[in-house]
Amino acid sequence: MTDDRLRIHELINLHGHLMDEGRFDRLDELVTADVVYDVTALGGGVLVGPQAMTDAGRQLGDRNPVGHLVTNIVVVALEDDVASAVSKGLGVLTDGSVAAVVYEDELVRTPEGWRIARRVVLPRRRPLHPSRP
């Protein structure tokens, strides 16, 4: 179980490295083929599948963060081949401003290893308040 937790931490951390470099060709190392990536709270809607994530990232172009910093990863539940985790994200933008988010992940163990099956991205805009309304 400790090994699974470590692998989940590394998977979530890998997201920032790959996205900062625009390595959409490696999304299969992060997410399932039918991933649901919910960025509704950021105005991006619900993206289904790696291609939708790729298209959205490319459409944002230079409005993407130059740095995705993932921290405070907590594996909330882990049972057999299913896990859930919550983490914090900081996005450093091209103008130097920083935006904070919370990632809520549902993960599954695949033959290739742990993958994110669903991610909800929630912006943090007010101190001392829950991420969800």
C-alpha cells in the first residue's frame, strides 16, 4: 500500500512537468483513455479523453501557465485498484501572477500503472473558505 501511495504521488507530480513542456503526447502516462477532466469552475467545461485535453491546452496557447506546481498531495482513499486524492496546484502565469487551485482526483490501477480517471479542478479565490461552494 505504501508503494501505491508513492506511485500516486509521483503520477500527480508528473502532471506539472508534462503540461509545462506541452507534452500532450504523453497524456497516456497520466490519464485513462476515457478520462473526465472537469474545468467547469475555470470556464473550460468538461473535457472527456486525452484528445479533448490536448485540444484545450493548445487552444489556450500562451495563456497556459508557465509553471504547474503541484503540492499538498493527500491520498484520501485507497482500496484495491481505486483511489482518490486531493492536492493543491499553483499556476505561474506569463505575467508573473499566480493562481491557486485544488485538484480532486479519482484514480484507477491499469495494467500500465495508476492513472487519473477523473479530475475536478477548483479555483481558490477566497482565503479561509471551502473550495466547493
